[in-house]
Amino acid sequence: MPEPAAPKLAIPKLNPSLDFSSGLDELNLGRLTLNSAQKTVPPDLRRWEKSILTPDGRPVFVVCTVGDGEVVPHGLDNDFMVGLINLCFEAGVPSGPFTTTGYALLKAAGLPDSAQYYTAMGQSLRRLSKAKYSVDEAWYRHQGSSGEWLSQEFSQISYLAFRRSNARVSAGGIITVQLGVPILESLRSGYIKPLDLEFYRTLSQPLVRALYRQLDALHFDEGAEDGLAKDISAPLLAWAVRLGLFSDRPDNLVRALEPAHAELLEREYLSAVEHGGRGRGRTVRYVFRGPPRTDHPDLAELLMNRGVKKGMALRLSSAFPERIPAALERFDRYLKTSRTPVNNPAGLLVAMIKSPEQYEGLEATPPAKAAPAKVAPLEDTTPLEDAQALHLAQLPTEEKASWVVKQLNLLGVLKHLSVHEKASLGDALSSGSLEGESLLRQATAAAFRGTAGILEWLEQLRSTVLEP
């Protein structure tokens, strides 16, 4: 029997002489700090667990475990993970493995080209592939303009193959790697943020870089008025747990963090670091100097002019600069030609940039005529809607919600909703807070306008009934 063909590998379009200056980071990884910020950890440390708060204020648990003879990820592992994320983008975020070289990974991680760091690279790749993580409703899966918190079990690297030379990875050695499935899903869905690699790699120590990465992830706050937090406050002990610092003595933690604080203040990333309280009740507050840097301020400005929050505009302009011009043209044309008002135009524009394939039909929208024909309002019924209403009226109360959900599925609505949104919709129908007949009329009218019509209608529904 012939051997199966090897999977097609994606190769990053990376010039070995390219000097990375700007990059991207996955937001869950930035916030959760799965790799300890400590430069070194005890050699027998094979498990840790921590409780942290999500951006919406919920306490969640994260657990890391490794097998006998291994040690939990730490120190430079953060840098190599940042490098892998950006190389994955260079490769087009493939569904399978991609290949790179030892030198390219070292450059992407911002580390010196020396034997010491090639040795560290091999050790780091092993730790990142061996460590298993369990997150309890702490991983945010982003979909369109909404998402859901999931429990996940994964490794940061799900597949790894490389050849050692003299007990280390060589500069020209081929490395084949695949990131964990949850990470790849986040990268594809746009749950990412800009990361100033030029600044990141000039920071002196792993702890400083890990602190910067954590703060920079928390800087993007979708609940803030402009999508950016002005400051971050936390109990010192809880902050140490978040960073993966294995000490419960406040005085030791203050001494450990002091050089990192001084460096970020000197480099003008922070304008202030303030301590409050005493002993185990001590707190720390970080005040940001200004907004994150973007290589495309003009694109971010165009998005903000259309109602997109500054934080989201910076994220989109860094992650998808090539998509924005076409999305803006499509968005502006749709606003001019749409026969129904757009309830959440900024949300629609964000979805157009993140999922352009779902809005390809919008170009076919005919321009409005000088004397347009009168369009029947949603309350006017069609024969199809009349039949739906008649059947719905004859059903027992307990069966109505289920039947409405089935009709929505046939109309192609449910495939665009997350699991959480489907549950919210079912609850609203079952409780009677959402009237099934009216919902079906709106969904049917939206479906007549194609996928674009359904997506626009769902944006309106999310801002009311399905809002988390």
C-alpha cells in the first residue's frame, strides 16, 4: 500500500534579513500569561494553577501541567511564542503545519543570533509543545461582533518537528510547527491586537517583556468609551499570580517588579506606577502614557470617522490593513443603497473587515433610483409569512419556540450565531420575551435580501435581544 501523501506545508514569506518592527498578538494569550514571567523556575515545577479575572469581571481558573522530567514554560518561552504567532501570520494562518528556520524564529522573537539562544530555542519549543493547559470558561472565542467564553484544553504548540545539530537548533535548520487549535481559531477570527515588536524586543529582561505584553493586552478594553483603558489596577498578590510569579510575599514582589516598572516608565510606555495599601492588601496601579502605536494611523482614523471605537480601529488597522479600503468602499455604498436603516453601522463595518467573504454580495446591491417604489414595511405580510403565522397559531405553546428555531435554521440564520447566542435566542422565545411570529417576519424579510441582509439583521438583533 502506498504511503499517504505528506500534508502540504505553509512557508512564511519571510526574508531572512527582514527586521520585524510591528507585529500582532493573540488577545487570550496576552491576557492569560500561560508562560511564567520568571526568568527561571524551580526545575521540579510541573504544575501550577491560578485564578484570575476576565475582562468582564468573572473569576476563572487556569491550570498548567507537564509530565515527569519536564518543567512548566517560563522566561524566554514568551518571546518564542510571540515569534511563532507572527510567523504563523506570515504563513497566512494555515489550517495545518507551517515551516520556518531557526534563524527566522530567532529574528521574529527579537533575540540575538547566538549559540546560547539556539540552545534555548530547542528547550523552549519542547516546553511549549509538552505543557497542557486547562482553562475554565476563560478562553474567548470571537465571532463577528460577538463571541462566547469557553473552557478549553490544549497545548500552545500542537505539532512540532525539527532536527538538532550539536544538541541545539541550527540557524538553517527547518522547524515544522502547528499552533494549538484555539489559538489558530482566534487568529483567523481577528481576536488579535497590535504588538510593537520594535519596542518589545528592546526591553531588557523576560519579566519586563511579559509585563509589557500583559499590560498591552489589557490596554484594549472593549467596555471603555473609546475601546482603550486609561489605567489598570489590581491587588498586588493577584497581579503576581496573573504574571506567573511564584511568591506570596508582597515585599519580594515589589522588589522583583521594581526594575520592570522603572524601565517601562523610563521608556515612556507608562506615565505612572502607583502602590496603595499595606502588606497582603497592597495594590498596584498602572497609568498608560498614550494609545498603542499603529503603522496605519490613516486607516485607523478612517474607521473612527465611521463610529468604530479607537481601540478596535487600532486593532483592525494593524491586523487587516489590506482589507480596509475595500471594506470602506463596500460599507459606504451599502449605507447609501440600503432600503432599511442600519442599526449598528460601526458593528457592521467591523464584521465586514473581519469576515469579508460573508459580505461579497453587497457589491451587487443596486443603487437607489430617483423615484424608488414604496417598500412594504416588515409588518406587511407575504403569503409565506401568512402561512407561517397560521401554523404557529395552531401549535401548542410548548412547541412554538422549537418550531420557530427550526424555521430560522431553514432560513440560514442559525449558522451565523454562536452557541451562546443560540441559547439566548431559545430562552427569549421560550419565556415569551421575544414574539416568534414577529421574529420570523423579520428573518424572512432579511433572508430575501440574501446573506448580507441576514447578517445586517443579526447585528440589530445582537444589540437588543442577544446582547450578553
